[in-house]
Amino acid sequence: MKKNFEENQDQKRLVGEKAAEYIKDGMTVGLGSGSTVYWTLRKLGEMIQQGIKVSGIPSSKRTEGWANEFGIPLIDFKDVDYLDIAIDGADEVDTNLNLSKGGGGSLLREKLVDDYARKLIIVVDQSKMVNELGRFSLPVEIVPFGWEVTAERIAKLGCVPKLRMNENEIFITNNGNYIVDCQFKSIPNPAELHNQLKLLLGVVETGLFINMTDVVIVGGDNGIRVIEKNKTF
């Protein structure tokens, strides 16, 4: 078990460091979330020490902490008209490079950062690559007031929504909202489901990232693969 964990961490490190190669001097960078992105930020910190000049916008408080730890200068949306690149993780990636995200609870901030970038790079291990989204419960961020009603409306779309908990307390996002994890049997049309969810009163954002990804870097037993948009895996 320990060996498997160490191998998985080594794969994440290699993938995360590979993503850092896309960052060039003078870029503004969207700093995503997740354990693989940690290695990207760590590598970026080393690159900054060697003289590269970049700045970033973090997608979560945890990422902000990592950025400060590794000496990555941070900016705000008001400081730039766009981000050159964003690097983020995912819970699932389908054959069209649509994503399911939000397992860590930062889906709204992640989407705001990723959407602001001219190029989105996703870093994952092979287990996250699926033919169709839905195996992983879809996170949906909702407002706390009347959350029970919102969850009932979501359930009518064909899922079982479960309020996310943090031990014995309700999980609160960085934006003060709740998350319901929605188990669908499958999600054959992510764009349609996203639109249906967004029309429901009380829904803030969904964990479906549609037509946003440009590159996916995948780590597996046979090494690293780079999948570009419009190319199958």
C-alpha cells in the first residue's frame, strides 16, 4: 500500500512539473487546486528563484497558501485583462476533454480563474480519464438559504444529491456556500445538464467545465501523455 502511494505521488510530481514547462517568463498564471497542482506550484517556485518573473491568481485559499510558501507573487483580477495560462486538476476528464471538478470544494473559484485564462491545462492521473462523466459524484455549489428546496429540484434531474459534510459540520466553500454531491448514473450530455442545473433557483455553479480545456497532461504507469484539444485519447 505504501509503495502504491509513493508511486502515485511520483506520477503526480512528474505531471505537475511537466505542466510548469508551459509557464514562460512574464506570464500571468491561474493557479488551480489539487494535489497534482501542488507539484506545479512547487516547481514554479523553483523557477522563480532561478529568475523567471510571473504572477498568479489562486483558485482557493489552500492554493493561496501554497503560492505564498513557494514565493509566487499574487495578483487580483483587477490587475490584468486576462491570464495567459491556467493549470488545474480534475476529478474526471471525458473523451471531449469536458471536466467534472469540485471534489476539493473550490469549483466556483476554479471556474472563474480557468475561464479567465487564454489556455487551460489540466493535470491528472490515468484513473481520471473516462469515456463518459458521471462515475464521480458531480459537485454543485448552492446557496445555504433554502438548500433543501434546491436539492429537491436538483434531484428531479435524475440524481441523488447529498449535502457535503466536513466531519460533523456542513462543508462551507470559500464563498460561504454549500455543496451537494450529485450521483448521476451517467452524464452523456454535460452541456445540457449544466444548463439545466444553472436554471434552478439556488444553484450558484456546477462542477461541469464544458469546452474549456486546451491540454490534458496524464500520468500513468507508462509515463506521461499530453492530449491536446480535438485529439482523442
